[in-house]
Amino acid sequence: MSQLSQAQQQYINTLENTVSRGDVKSQQAAAHRSLASFWKDSVASPILHFQHLSLASELDNTEKSLTFAAHSILGYLPYAHNHLEQEWLANRGKELFDKAFAMNESNDSTIVGLGGTIMYGAKSAEGPMAGIMKVRAVVEKDSTNMFAQYMLGVGGVISGQYDKAAQRFEKVTKAQPDNLEVWFKLAEAYELANMNPQAISTYEKIEQKVSVPEMKTEIQKRIAQLKSAAPGK
């Protein structure tokens, strides 16, 4: 790895030796966590970061550790650099959610996360629609589960059902008015659905919520662009 300095390579070698030679699982897990931190903070490599985080969680073999790693992967999937990276990580996340589900089948958050990884391309013996079906089952049982509502919105965007996605994100913004990520998802869904007036209104609300000047400026630019475009249907 030419991008690593000699000191960094030595550090990596030391940790990898701990993993391969360590006879105590807790030592191996700690080494994997250190490697995960290195590949996140020192040299950015999402694949290596999440792989070591996953291996540490599997060594811990607790529901808490497995779901933490799995949800961390799920949260990154929208920002994957390419389809191959996204698919690999989605499958890795699904493996972890599957193991956590085997420990506790009543954890709705795990069921929604499992469905989410399938939406993002993880292979499932039940077929590609299994992701949406798992999440929808949670919503049908508890419509106030905002994580499930959010993931149905994500599924709507992925499948091109932008108006339905917007409806889901709307519900989440009402329940979580300070959740900026969901507000941006809502604005994006409106744009993709060619619902410019609604997108403009949403961006105007976001503008009032953000405090970073640079972000405000970018939002104002986007509002101006949408206002100058042809009105949505």
C-alpha cells in the first residue's frame, strides 16, 4: 500500500499480527477495532473500515455489537463510492443483521435494518422485494416507528416511486422536526418527483433550520434554481 507511510505500515502490521496470533477473542476484537479506526480516521477506506468493524462485532458475538456494526454500514450505504462497494457492504451488513436477528427475532430495528440492506442490493433467498416487505410489516404493526417509515421512503427513492417516498419522509419530518437529514431527503424526493413548489417550500424550511453560513448560501442557490425552472406538475 504505497499510500501508507513506513510508520503507518508498521502500525498496521503490529495490529494484524495481534489478530492472527492472539489467543484471546477480546484481544483480537480490540485489534480489529483499532484497525477499523485507522481505516476511517488515518487513511479513508470504507471497505476496510467496515470489514474490521464487522469482524470485531462477530468476535464479540453480542446483539448490541452486531447491530451497532450493521447499522453503521447501513448508514453509509447511500454514500458508497460505486455500486460494487455498495453491494459488498450491503451484503456484509445483512450478514450482521441476520446474526443479530437469530439472537432476538423481536427487535424491530434489526428487522428494518435487514430490510434496508436488501433494498440496497444485498442478496436474499426471498428475492429483492423482501426488503420492502420486511420494513412494511414493521410499519403495519407500528406506524409510529420512524426508522421504518424513513426506510420505506428510501425504498421509494430506490424504486423510483418518488411521490410515495416523499409521503414517508413527510411523516418523519413531522415526528422529528429537527432531523435535517430527513428534511434533505424530503426535498430531494420532491425534486425527483418534479414537485418543484413543494421542493422550494421544503428548502426554505431547511434554510431556517441551518446555522452554517456556507450551507445557507448553497440552499439559497438551490431555491433560486428551482424558482427559475419550469413549475412542477
